[in-house]
Amino acid sequence: MLEQSIPALMTLQGMRVKDFPEISKLSTPEKILLVEDLWDSTSSDESSAIVPESHKAALDERFERYRSAPGALLFLDDHREDRMDRMGSGLTY
């Protein structure tokens, strides 16, 4: 059933889960497999992905900042520790 539904799902645009009642009948593991199949089908054709110019500009700016001072960047754990120290809370992410 799952393999038969995937081609039908991939040919439609603007679809929602509620439009396919059979999806709600799937178990959680089956839904995860469906999502993985859908993801794999989209990630294999990167040339069709539309990247807004604003995203490209933001990436260019960030890369240029990195190139100008690569040692100024923080690792995520260091950033979290710094934020926690500043907040004085003990909250974790």
C-alpha cells in the first residue's frame, strides 16, 4: 500500500495530509518511511530547488565574515555556555 501511494502523492501539488485519508491509517514507523521516501525523491534532484537571492546573499555575507576572521567563530557548545553564563539561569538547550 505504501509504495503504491508514493507515486500518486508526488504527482500532486498543494496537497495536504487531510487530502489522503490513507496516510492517517499508517503507523508512525510507516509514516516515517513515507517521509524518508519523499525526502529522498526531492533531494536527488537538487537542480530543481529554488534558492531565493536573499538566502544566497546571506550565505555569501556569512562566508565572507568567516574568511575575514576564521578564528572569531564560536563552536555551538561554546556559544551555549556563554549564553547560559550571561543569563545566569542554568537553562539547557
